[in-house]
Amino acid sequence: MSNSRCELEIRVRQGYDHSHYFIASFIEDHLRYHYKKLVS
């Protein structure tokens, strides 16, 4: 096992659970992140 570092962004929003509304609040950013990784 190596000691590598990775970037991590944690989004915590008061009153949100792991429901559709929480996911919908950042899905566009999430998809853009993966798109950039796929086309690079």
C-alpha cells in the first residue's frame, strides 16, 4: 500500500440527506468532472 494523496471535496448541507434533492444539487458538477476525465 502506498501513501499517495488524492483530492477530496466533501459537501455537507444542513437539512439534506442522501435523497434525490441532495444529489440533484450537485449532479451537473459531478458529470462535468467525469466528462473532463474521460476526454483528457
